[in-house]
Amino acid sequence: MEETIKVLIAEDVDPIRRRYKAVLKKCPDIEVVADVATGEEACKAARELNPDVILMDIEMEAKDAGIRATGEILSEMPDIKIIILTVYEEDELVFSAFRLGACDYVLKNASNEEIVNAVTSAYRGQSPIRPEICLLYTSPSPRDRSVS
């Protein structure tokens, strides 16, 4: 039998947070250890519960709350896998999260299967570098394009 994957959900929109929790609770090898609504709560819960994977919204109590929480958590607990939750595929904040060590991102409207696959892949260290992120690495940023 495989180990249980401990997941922390950090999402400020209650219906979305409940959806993720319901989806993950259907999986026998995944345990949702906590669900929180702020980056500050995510940091506190991560320290107390030491989850394997965190689903982290970017925008919670502030536009970059999830990014700040990601940096703080990974600086203290680098083995935790953080998956960014976002409504935008091409968001500079998603790119920032990857620079801080996030291992994947999932669109908030992702299918149940995509959510579960992201969690299990992250846990196994098999998170993909999605094509959208590769483009961010290889394309000049809007800021760079405006300078030329």
C-alpha cells in the first residue's frame, strides 16, 4: 500500500476550497490535513502539519499573498511541493512562484482528474514543466519588450 499524501489547501474562495477538498477526499491515498483561506494561515498550517503537497492560491488576502507564503514555506521546508492555483495561464505571478520553487500550477477551473494528477505527480517528484511556463522562460517579458 502506498503512503498517504498529506495535502494542505490554501484558497480564499470558499466554494473553490470546498470543491478541491471534496475532490481530494474521494482519493483513498490522499488526506486533506487542513484547508485555509490566507497565506498567513498557510504558513502556520504548513509549520504545524508538515504536508507533502500544498495547493496554493496566488491571490488571497493580498494580490501576492500566495507567492509570499510560497517563498516563506519553501525557505523553511524545502521538501514540501507547492502547486499554484490560478485563474490565469500567463500570469507573471505564476512565473514568480516557479522562481521561488513551486513545482506546478493548476487552473482553478481544472478538471477533477487534473487536480488529482497534479497532486500525485508533485508528491512523486514528477511535476511537468508546462509549455506555458517554458514560453515564459524563453520569451522576453512584456517589460523587456517595451525597452527595445
